[in-house]
Amino acid sequence: MHRFLRVVAAGVLLTLLTAAGCAEGKTEARPTVTMPETSPPEPVPLTPDVAERAFRTYVTDEDVARAAGDERLALTWTSDGQSQLTAAEFRKAAYDGDPVRRFVYGKPKLYVPKLKDGTYPQWFVVSVDRSVLGEKKSKRRALMGFILRRPSDEWKLTLATLLEEKAKEPKVAIDAAGYATALSTEDSRVLIRPRDVGGIQATIAAEGPGSVAAKVMKSSPVTTGFYQDAKKARKKAKKKDLTLQVVYTATPFPYFALRTESGGGLVIYSLFRNTTLIAKDPGTPKPEIPAEAEHLLDGTVEGNEVDTTSTLHFAAYDPPMAKKDATQPKAHMIADEGAVTKAATPPIKKP
């Protein structure tokens, strides 16, 4: 009897140990973790109300960043050429030991093109009085271009330029619903195709009043004036045995063109100005760093040249194409703004 019980007990113990061993080796099933699916933001149609909210938001966010002296935050609300100019402005303020400028804005005029629903990028232009906080008689009329490249992005300021003191701002045509009309890049109803306005200006700046391009655009400080400035600067450099090269080029940044009440166009765009100052003769002293680029360099010229790039923002009035036998008015510049945004002193190039 006792032997039988011992056999039964041994069998039960073996069964328990086997079960325990199986339990230890068994992998517990874990609950499947499912990530919630996020739907992409729904495209919001561009309307005058949407544009006004975007502008007001920008004004608030810009001031917060500038008041705090926070360059990274300020760059959050800008793109393209405006980012380059903003970064350069913060660096110059730090170099000079000054606070970054803050702005006060007046009542804006919004030029909102009627775009097809779901079309991106979305964009609009604002015309508004802008003053520098704390500076008397600093009010200027600013033309500001904003862009939204995709539904998930934030509206950003891509371009801002200031109306010349004696220039008249063209009246942009607005329909009964409050929308402006965007010009196509190839619009032939204006004197200069919108995409070519910057190229015409750059050509005059390079070739002067004798340029063929001067037949369609008036002389101004930022056309023939640029040409004369470069000519004088080259003569000054030559006296120091230096060679100066000045080249105006197109940028990859967006430009905006709007129909005016006269049938012409308001075109807002940007250009680069690249300069190179070289001491080609080994015996010639190295060129000095231009004052407008000092904040972008460490004060030393490694090689025998100084290179700078300026980001320039403009607005031009592009008149309508004249009817047959009628006098054709020329295009003319109405706004400009810009600064040196990049500088370098490359080492001497090996032969």
C-alpha cells in the first residue's frame, strides 16, 4: 500500500514538474500594439480671411522672436531669401552689440489670388506701412509675399521689399469677392513676361543704359544706378591694384505677379548680387573686408580675395502691352531691399 502511494506520489510530482517546465518555457502572447493612423491635413482653400489670419499670426510670432533676440525662432516664420536676410540681420545686430529691430505694422491691404482648391503652393501679397519700433520717421510701405507650400506647413514670409520714397504703388485689381488676379509666367498682355522682369533688370545693371534691355525698363538707382556704382567701385579697386567683379543672377526663390487696374502687372521678385575682390599680383596687399560684410567673417583674409553675395528683393511695375501705333510705356522699379547675406575669403587657388 505504501509502495503504491509512493508510486502515485512520484507520478503526480513528475506531472507537476513537467507542467512547470512547460510553463517556464512557454512564451506569453503579448498584446499587439497598433499605432493610431493620422490623416494628412485637409487642404484649406485660400481666402482673404485665411490670408489675414496668416498675416496677423506672422506679425505676432515675428515680434516674439525679435523681442527675445531668438534667431532660430525668427527663422521658423521665414523662408527663401527672407530667411537669408533675417539670419544676416541677427548676426549684424550681435556683431554691433545692438538689439534686433522690432517692427510696428499698420492696416494691411491683402492681395489674395483666386487659386484652384487643393492647389499648392498657396501665396498672397500684403501691402502695409511698417515702422521700426522706437525710431522716428522710419515708416515705409512694405510689400510682403507669403507662401504655404503644402497643407502640413506653416505660412511663411518669403520676401519683403520697401517702396521707394517717391514711387507710387500700382493699384492691384480686386474683384467683387475680394480676390486679385495672378499673372501667368508667360503672360503676353504685359510688356515684359513676369518671369523675365528680374532678368531685364539684371541685364541693365550689368550693361548700363546702352543695353537693349534699357528699351523696356526705365533708368533708376537699381538698374543703371547699379551699373554706375559697379563702374565706380571697379575704378577704386584698380587704384589699389585689385580686380572687382560684380554679377547679378537669378535666384531659385518664388516670385509673385498680380494684375493691376491699368491692365499691367505688379511683379515682386529677388536677385543675387555676387562680388569678388581679388589681388591677382602676389605683391599686392590682400583686399580689405567690406564694412557691410564684417559681421559675416572672422576679420582675416586667408587668401587673396573676398567674395560676397547679397540677397536683393524688388518690386516692379510692368505696363500693359500698348495697342498698335500707341506709345509703349516702359516698366519701372518701385521697391527694393537687401543686404549682404554671405561672405567668404577662400584660400589661394593652386595652379
